[in-house]
Amino acid sequence: MTSLNAVVIGIRLIISLFVQREIFDIVGKAGYAKIGSLRNLVQILTSFTSLGVFNGIVKYVAEYKSDKQELQKLFSTTLVFTIIGSVLSSTVLLIFAESLSQRFFFSTDFAFAIKLVAVIVPFIAIQRVFNGVVNGLSKYKHFAKIEMVAYILAAGLTLYMLYTRNLDGVLIAIAVTPAIQVAVMIFFFIKVLREYVQFSELKLKVPYAKNLLAFALMSFFSTVLLNQLEIEIRRIITLKVTEDAAGVWTGLNFVSKNYMVFSNALFTLYVLPKFASIHNFFDFKVEVKNIFKTLLPLFGLGMLLVYFGRNIIIFLIYPDAPEMAPLFKWQLMGDFVRLASLILAHQFLAKKLVRSFIFTELLSLGLFFILSHYLVDLYGIEGVPIAHFIRYIVYFVVVFFVVMHYFRRMKSKPEPE
């Protein structure tokens, strides 16, 4: 799985290098910041349109993939959640398009992009649900194929729209990408979907509502608030430094997200289903050690290559942003600690530990916002990646102790008769 994922991510990075260089050259730093804001909005909708049931789908599909009756209950509930989330999202986007454009882009000129996203909302929801099924079944070969083809098509559309319509074209391409992803997923995965999802027998009932609402709540904190926070951080940089500086931070964040994609796929395809099937501390400890020994050295080596090649990366992708170079060390150190933290934190998702998840997420998000606000005044744009690093050191320590507390509590419970 790791090898196949590495090939896919490697190809994506090569394509991304060229695409992002073209975008940055043509739209500039300020335009790049606007693109980052629209991507954040789409990520918020990725969670909200399906009411955050993605991790719940992964967990329950992994547990009940041989129980078609339970799966029908799961997907019937998911259908209702998706309809509610999509209708609410589309309505809000259409009604408040101009005010949202002003908030995200500091101008009402981009309300058209908000309205287009509102139309695409059902595809965003469907893509998220189907993706949960793929991950829950651990169909990593299908996942790799879908990811690769969809990414190439989306990149081609982005370049075409960039060359023909400049910044407006890129925003349009980002907005319609979820529709491309759904089309590719249906083309490659429809037979498997029909095997597990009886579409004609879905009902507007919610037997899994209580179970999935817990994941909806967790998704709100991990995805919706996280992307909203990034938008706010971008606003802080714009107001306290410049919009060009916000574009530089967006570029750094994009590089970070590209290599973090490697680990994210492993989390949903392997870590989450695996932790869901583990019920004692010994097996959990063995599995965590195995993941740490496999993933952290590879990730650390890759991050060292990124750090020592940072000037090459900047020259190739962001040639007009040499001020990005000093930011890399803080971002990379923070991401390394983040990876180790997220491995442990997936126990919260696997065991539906809602309170533990929300507490640690709120701590992480709150620290990032407060530290960024304070450190930007002291260090300028470099204050944001410094805040990122400090935040994840604290987060790792807290998550470690919360997970240990969970297993101590489980051990103290009496055995069932």
C-alpha cells in the first residue's frame, strides 16, 4: 500500500509542480491567496455537505462489509444526511454569495465562484460518501487509480481555464473538480459500489443517525473549523502584513498539504480500519510501533529532502517568493510532529471517542489561532509556521496522555460475565 501510494503521490507532485508554477506566475501572490481561500471553502463543504459522515462510513464499512443488511441501514442514513447537508449548503451559498465573496476574497467580484460551488454541492457530497466506501473496503488499488485519473483530468482543466480566463478560470476549475472526481469514481468503481450499496433499496430512514452524528460532530471540528481557521489566518496575514504575504503562506501550506497527502491516504485506508478492529492496549501498542517504524523514517527522510531542496522547490514553483525559504524549517518540523500525533489521534475516530477528539482539536485550533495572532506581530509571516510547530508539540503530548488514559480506563473496567 505504501509503495503504490508513493508512486501515485510522486506522479501527482510532478504534475502539481508544473501546474502551481503556471498558476503562481500568471495570477501572482495575491491571486494565489484567493485560490487558497476557495480551496478552503470546498474543503469545508466536503465535510458539511455529507454532515461529516466520512470517517463513520470508513469505520462501519470496514466492520460490516460482510453484513449487507447493516450496510443498507448505514447508507440509508447517509442518504438522508447528504440530502440535508447539500440543501442547506447550496441555499446558504446562493443567498450569501456576495457577502461570502467579500469575506473570502475581499471583493464581491468573485460571487460567481461561490454560486458555481453552490450548484456543484451535490457532487461534493457524493464524492465524499463514495470515497468513504472505497477507504472502508481498503480498496487501495482502486483508490490509487481513481485519485490518479481524477487528478490528471482536474489538472488539465485547471491549466486550460488558467490560460483562457486567468484567475477566474482557476476558480471555476476548482469549483467543478468534484464533478470530475465523481465521474471518474463511478467509471472505475461502480461494480463494487453496486455490490455493497443496493441503490434501489435505499430508504429515507436514519437507523444509524446516533452513530453517524458523533462522527459529524468530530468532522465539524477537524475539517470545517480547520479550514475556517486557515481563512482567518490568511486574513490576519493580509491585514497585518500584506495580501502578497498571505499568498506566500498559502504556497507554503500547499507544499505541506501535498506531502501530507501521502500520510492522509494511509490513515483512511489502513490506520482507521486497523484501529477499529483493535480492542486492547497490547495490540494497539504493537500496531503503533509498526506504523511508527514504517512511516516516520520514510516521512522524515522525505522532509529532509524537501528542506535541503527548498530553494529548488521555490525556484521551480514560486520563483517570485524567495521569502518563503526561512519558513520551511518550522513548517516541516511541525508537520513531522503532526504526523506522529495524528497516528495516535486516529484512535479517537476508530473508537468514536467524541469528547477526547473535540477537546484535543479545540486545543490545537485554539493554540494555532492565538499563537499566530501574537507571533505575526513579532516575526511577521514567519510567526505562522512557528505557531504551527509549537501547536503540534503541545498537541502530541496531550493526545499521548489522553490515549493512555483511555486504555487505563478500559483495563480497569470489569470483564463481562
